[in-house]
Amino acid sequence: MKRNVPAFQAASLIPEAPVAIKTGYRILLWGVPLLAGVYFLVGMSTPLLIRYGQSQAESVLSLYSHFCHQILERSFVIGGTPLGLCSRCTGFYGGLLGGSLAVAMDGDKRSLGLRSLALLIAPALIDFWFDRSSLVWGSNVLRCLSGLLAGIGVVGFAFPRLLWAARR
């Protein structure tokens, strides 16, 4: 025996799959750049926090020390205070932010291939190898630029694929 349920009631109980997929896709599409932006800006905020006497600066430095070595000679310093990230990580997370914003504005239409990913990550790996081998000492600007390219490469390769998988 079939029950007569009003159409508006049945539709409100179970959302249609396409709507749920679109909502999840949008959350992912703009959530990744938002998280990358918050992470990047909090890491950059330590000089500002110290200047205005905020005690959170030590907490930020402590939190970011789990993800970055924060060696003073390899970090950008503003007003006598180092950033929460070394110069390479500053570039890397800045690249993640910029790249994820670019992908979010473009959608999952384009993704970098493995060759492009390798070319964008190679400068950071070469710079890292030179730093570890003590053959050549790079500057903070070079470290930042190589990290920026690596961040753009990683997000340009992975984020469109993640969006594509979320849409399917």
C-alpha cells in the first residue's frame, strides 16, 4: 500500500544528491584558499603581535615551530622580530594561498601535469640541497621564490584534482 506524502515534505527530508555535491564542492572550492590564507597570515603576524604587546606571538611561534625550523638567519625579520615561518616556508605557503585562489577563480578546468609540477618544485629542491651541502649559501629572497614556485606547483597539481574528485 502506497502512502501519500506531500512532495514538499519528502523533498525537505532528503536533499537531492546534486545539491549536496554542489554544496560540498563550493565549501572545498573556497575553504582551501580560506584555510591557506589564515595559516599564511597568522604565520606572518608575529612582528605585529609583538609590536602591539600581544602575548599570542609566542603561541604562534611555538605552533609554527612544529612545521618550520624558524632559523633566524633563514627567516625574514620585520622590526627586529622574525616571522613565524622561514623564508622558504613563507614563499611556499604564500604560493599555496595564491595558487589556491587562482584555482578557485578558475575552477577545476585546468590542472598542472607531472612535468610542470617537477619543474616548479625543482628550484626548491636544488636550493634545499645547496643549503644542506654547504656548497653555496642562498639568500632569503631566493629561498622565498623557490618556495613560492613549489607552493604554486603543489596546489596547481593537487587542488584541481581534488575538486574534480569532489564533483564526481
